[in-house]
Amino acid sequence: MKCLETEQSRNSVAHYSPGVIDRGTLYVSGQLPRNEQGELPEGGIREQTRAALENVEKVLHLGGCRKEDVVKCTIYTTSGAFWGDINDEYAKFFGTHRPARVLIPIGDLGNGCLVEIEAIAQKTE
């Protein structure tokens, strides 16, 4: 098992790895829509969804994967009412690639975050 780290995760009080590779599979921890400085993007759910997906992509690249290697995503959101906007941004991000997916409304994510996205990717050697 190989744990991936970023500058942000090394300085975090949270006990986690942004990604873990085990037997050719990359598990990407839930990514919030915050940038490296901890700031949320201006706007609402669409901007936050794009930012969270970009953070997922950063971990994918760190683990030697592309977004086309993603086999499943789990999306947590503060409201099921965001489904359409999240789905639109998700479709733009993945294009013709269609990984398995679940969207779970969970209530408060804290600190203004409206979405968190985790992923599983099959690492291609």
C-alpha cells in the first residue's frame, strides 16, 4: 500500500491521505472545493463542484491516473436539490467517460462547503 501526500495534507490536522494506491487501485479521499489556501471558489454549487472535481484530478495525477481511469465516484452534497447542477458539471468534467456514481445528500459539510467528492480509479501501468 502506498499513501500519497500533498503539501496541504502534510500541514493538515486531519489524519488522512488524499490518496492510497493498493494493488493497482487508487482510492481518492473525499475532496472539498477548497484551493491550496483553503478558500472556496466564488459562486455556488456549480463552482464548488468544478473545484472539487479539479481537486480529485490533482490526486489522480499524483497517483499516476487520469480521469478516464476513474471507475466510481461518490458525491456528498448538502442538498438533493443540487442534483441537476452537480450532474451538469460532472458530465462536463468526465465527457464521454461514465464512471459508476452515487450522489448522497447528507446535510451540513461545514465551513460553507456544498459538495465533497471521492473517487476510485484503476491505475494503468
